[in-house]
Amino acid sequence: MSGPQCCENAPKPSSSCGAGHVEEFGGLKSYVSGPSDSKLAVILVSDIFGYEPPNLRKLADKVAAAGFFVVVPDFFHGDPYAPEIAERLLRGWIQDHGPDQGFEDTKPVIEALKSKGVTKIGAAGFCWGAKVVVELAKYAYIDAAVMLHPSFVTLDDIHGVKVPISVLGAEIDQTSPPELLKLFEVALNAKPEVDGFVKIFPGVAHGWTVRYKDGDEVAVKCAEEAHCDMLDWFAKYLK
């Protein structure tokens, strides 16, 4: 499900930020960062605000600095959710940009990575993007998955996961409340063939990993903790 929290703290996009660059990759305009000859890659699947927010690109650069080739595709084809457009409700935008289409759009990106010599691929999804990532994990298109404050992800999705998956959630989350995440944890614990990890961050709200304010030291620290957890997961299962 999605809700008002998905729209809170909307970031301002910036097409020029980041140490990487924008190119067409796998048929999608994408922000790419990191060593192009790396055999290890990570796909970051954005929330509804798309691939241009500075915090997301800074995170891509952080993952790239750990040795991964990082791709942040524009799954919305230049049409991210814009809350300032009052006449366009989130529900209508979701109908035009469903995670099922994001899942299909990721397949050519994965093929493009493999064609350039990448041998292991991880994917991290934020809010909307988490549903895309869990679908990739259910069909083992990737080698490791991380979901951060997921939206739309169901218990049935978790039952179907086939690759190591880490779920990083917020204590204050109407979209994926702690009660649901604890059910995810029970389901993963019942799957010994799949390594799973669930962590609920106290005192933070949905979206905290990419929609923090730079001047808020507490918020930055909480986001960085989640970023470290994500990187540790990829280091464990991709290297």
C-alpha cells in the first residue's frame, strides 16, 4: 500500500549533482557511478520522486566508492511524482507508473550489466522501488536484495523470495508498520535456504534513508546507519 507518508519531505531534484554521470543504460536514462570495469553491480530503485534527488545520488556515489558499479535508472521516464501538481493525485500517478512496469524495465538493465561483464548484481529499493526489488528477488534475477521503508510489499512476496534479502524499516511507518515487518521476519526465519535480515529503526519515519535534511544531524546519522547496513549486506553477498 502507499499513503501520505510516501509524499512527505519531497526532495528537490537536481540533474547536475553527484560524482557520476547520466547515460542511457539498458534502454533507460540512468545515473551511473563507480568503476565501469567492476564485476559487481548494484541497482538503486528510487522512490516515487525518481532518480534525480541529491540524497539518492550521494548514496549511489557512496556505494560506488565501495567498489560497485552503480546504476540508478529513471523508471518514470522523466515523469516522477510531483506533489506540487495539486490536480494529480498519487493514486493516479501510481496507475501510470506501477511497480510491475518497473520490474519489467529492470530486466534490460540487468542484461546490459551482464553484457559488460558483471558477474554479481544487487538491488536496493526505496518505498516504491522496494516492490520492484522484491519481485527481482522472487525470480532470482539478482544475487542480493535490500528493501528500505518498503511500499506495496506483501507477506506473500516475502514467502517467494529466493535470494538473500535485508529489510530496513522505520518505527513510524503507516505504509509498512513494524507489525508487518515482524511478520516478514518470521517468514524469513522459516526459510533456512534464504538468508534474511529485518531491522526496525527506532524514532524514524517512512522515507528517512533518502529524504533527510542535511542540517539535521540526528536524521543524517540514522540514514547513514541504514546506508552502512545496506553496504554490509552487499559486501557479504556480492563480494
